[in-house]
Amino acid sequence: MGVHPAGVLPNGNALLLPSADARALHARKTAGLGALAALDDALLLSVFDRFTHDDDGAKTLAALASTSKACRAFATHEDLWKSLTLNAYGGKFTFRGQSWLATFRAAREARTRKRPREDEKEEKDRRTIQCEIFSDVLHQRYMCAAMDVESEWVAEASTVPEATSTMSVDEFREKYESLNIPVVIRGAAKNWPAMKKWTRQALVRKFGAIDFTVGGYEMALKDFFACSDGCSDDTPLYLFDPLFGEKAPELANDYTVPEYFARDDLFKLLSDDRPHYRWLIVGPSKSGSIFHKDPNATSAWNACITGRKRWIMFKPNQNPPGVYPSADGAEVAQPHSLVEWFTSFYEFANKEGALECVCEPGDVLFVPSGWWHMALNLTECIAITQNYVSVANLPKVLDFLDTKCENLVSGLDKNRRGGLSDRFVAALRASGDDALLAIVDAHARKKTSATQKAKSIIGDAFATASASSFSFSF
């Protein structure tokens, strides 16, 4: 993994030094941080993160970096300058050098049209001050960025059920979809035109100047690949675009929805009012999706076009180790990066009942409604995924949409999320499909029954209170 460029060491290394040397290094860190030494390292880094929104913040971080070696170790942390670059320039920058700090400086110089002398610029890029402090927080992020993908993470053994593309649609629905069980369908996408056409070189040649959604920003595809090649942080930028079919229609013509999912896609009844449902996914090794459940209680399929993708899955009622969702599911606390989760929690995954697999080019994974899942790219990967509503998961989707919570419903502008349930039910009724009408009517009866039960509970509570000596003070 090499050595941290600023000489930062994990706290445990203090035990390997003579006690006098360890005390001296601790004392130098405390003196260098001054009053900031009262904060633990994680909190201190979060304080410095407050300066990642504009040029004034960048100047503050630069000033802090000049204050002492200890301050410099925190103020030059790569995540801070990655945030500064993205906040200041969105996706409109070119990754330079080997760091986000160098990239921010180059983007700023380009914007201000300031051209430093070549010898001055080279000296800045070349200069590395050895801070020599102990910090688990700073060192772990560097370690996760620098380490290679461990061999046990790429094991071929699969505990996700598997099938071949000769499996019939009826068999898929009976054995997997109706039971809400995941399955890898090997070779289901092997005949798509995308399998031959979607090389990095071909995509850059045809679509390199087109902006795609990367980390919430719009970035030209050629700049995204340049960033993937240059940066080495532990959370690589990830292209995840829900509008690729509109931006580059030819891409949408290079694949077809596998037959297992082609008949049912009930959100299409909403036409242009449907939530986002398909994404182009591109990312380098160690990029991917952290643990989540797919939006709006939908099921999904994910097809690997190039590269290899590692999946870890848990049943809906079982939180993955190290993952802590809020009571309403709107927020999820978990390790910062996929590599950090693997290094800290992967050994517990099998004990907790995880299902896992590696998808190769041409494979399609069915992700059932409500399942926790994460995906780690073992190599650079290009993939297509779509979420859908079928007869099998329609009751779950209707239950979910009844929350009408803007923070839970996704894929639409906030002002359209609350009414999605009513619009979807109206579209289902307008379809005239007897099977869909039966599900909608059953859902309506369940809602009425639940409402009546709630009223009965409230009524009983008031009756009990009236029959006792208790009375409200107002």
C-alpha cells in the first residue's frame, strides 16, 4: 500500500516506538493543533469540511495547512479538496496530477486565467511535507484508497441462486419472483449489441462530449474516464445516469429488457409521469453502490456489460452488519466507502446470512423488492439496470406509496412525490386489467380496514379515559 504521503501513521504504531519518541510525536500534534486539539480527529475533520463550499473556504484550508504540520495533515486531506472541486466546478473540470488538491488548483488557475511559471508549478506538485502524526481517521481513508481488492472479496463461490438463459419466464416467476428470491441469470444479456459495442474507446469516440450524471453532477464522459484513471480516493466517482436514453438514444437501442421482466413494468402506465426507472452505470475498480433498498419498493434487474461486479445481499428484514437505517428508512448510517465496509464487516456477512455472487459480462441479476444489496466493481464495469413494478410486487409498492412521504418516495421532483400513490392507482384502474383491478381493490379494502381499526383503538382509549377518574386539565 505504500506510505501515507504526509507521513500519517495509525495510532497503534505509537506502541512500536520508544515511549519518549511516541510522547514527543503526540505532543507535537497537540501543540500543532492548538485549541483544535480538544476535538477528536473525526470531529476535527468534519469542522474542516465546513470550508469546502467556496473559494473563501479553500483559502481558509490553505492558511490552516501553512499553520503547522498537524494542521497540514488535516487541511490537505483528499476528501476536503474533492468536495471543494465538485462544489466549485460541478463536473466541469479535468482531473490533473495525482490528487484532488492538484486538480482544484489547476481548475482554479484555468478559471482565473492565471498561468503559474512552470518551475513554480512543478515545485508545488513535487513538494511533500512529512507531517508525521498519528491518526486512525486520516490513515484509514488513505489505506482504503491505496489497498488492492482482497482475494476473498472476488471469490467465485456464489450463494445467490443461479439459472441459465434457457430458464422459462414461467419458471422465473414461480421459483423466484413470486417468492421474492434473487437469482443470477447467467448469459441472459450475451446477445445484446451492447456486449460488442460498449468498449470504453467506442463510448468515448461517440459520446465523449456528452454530459452524464456523475456523483450528482453533469460531467462529460471523456472527463469522467480521465478522472477514473487519475484519482485514487476510496470513493471513486460513479456514473449513474437515469436520463442516458434521452441524452444518447443510441445507447437505449443497444439492449432489450430481458424476457423475464418485459411483460410487467406497471409504472409505464404513468407514461412521462413515471419515476426514474433505468440507469446507465459506469465505474472503476472499487467503485459501486453502498447498501440500500431499491426505490419505491420496486424490484430490479442489473445486467453486467463489461467487467466484474461483486454483490452482497440480505433479506428485507435483516440489516447488514455495520448498516443502521433510521426508523422510517429515509436515512442509512454505514461505513463511508465500500472498501471500508469490506475491511471491517465482510467477515461477519456469511455468519449473518448474506447471499453473494460475482456477475460476469452478459449476466443479469434479479434484485427482489425490499432486499438490502450492495455492488462492488472488481474491475472497471459498465452496466444497465432497470427498476420495475410487476403483479408480484404491486401490493408492496402500493403499501409503500401510501406513506406519501417526500423523503421516502424517489425518482420524481419533490412536489410530485406525495401524489404518486393516487396517480398510480388511477392509472391502474384506467387500464381495465382485471388482475390489476383485483389487487387495487384488495389494497383499498385493507386500507379501509386499517383505518377502521385505528379509529376503534382511539375510541376505546377515550371511552376508557371517560370511565375513569382521569380528566384532561383543559
